[in-house]
Amino acid sequence: MASTFSKLRDNMNDDLQDQIASLRQEVSSLKKTLSKRGASALADTREHASEFREHASDLYDDFMSRMQDAVPHLQKHGREMKKVARDNPVATAVVGLAVLGLVAGLLMRR
């Protein structure tokens, strides 16, 4: 009888060893798969970041070229407004007070 239990125990032990070995192989396979997916995701993220950087750089360059074209125009109008303000100080004060009144009115509504 002891030998029957001994054989049964040995068979169960062998089955458990086989199951453990199988599980180890599955875990190893899953680790490799996850590692590959992680590397792929990282490469995709880097590629998207590079594309975003290029797009942002293009937008910045476009903005700066437009601003360089607009600066002389803005400076000219600024000088004209300054001259008008100096020539008409009363009208400038009235417009200034009106703008302040509008801003105060908007702030009071909130």
C-alpha cells in the first residue's frame, strides 16, 4: 500500500513539475512579447514626438516670418497714433476714460 501511495505521490509530483515548467515557459514568452510591444510603443512615441516637434518648428518659423513682415506696419501705425494723441490731448483723455469705463463695467458684471 505504501508503494501505491508513493507512486501516486511521485506521479502528482511529476505532474506539478511539468505544470510549473510549462508555466515558466509561458511567463517567459509573455515577458518577451511585452518587451517587444513596449519597444514598439516607445519607437512610435518617439516618432510622433519628432513629427510634433517638426510641425511646431514649422508653425513657429511661419509665425516669426509673418511678425517680421508686420512689425514695420505696426510701428508706422503706432507712430501715427502717437502723433494724433499729442495733437488732440482732450480727445485722447476722453477715449482713455471711455476704455477704462468699459473695462470697469465688464469687471463689475463678473
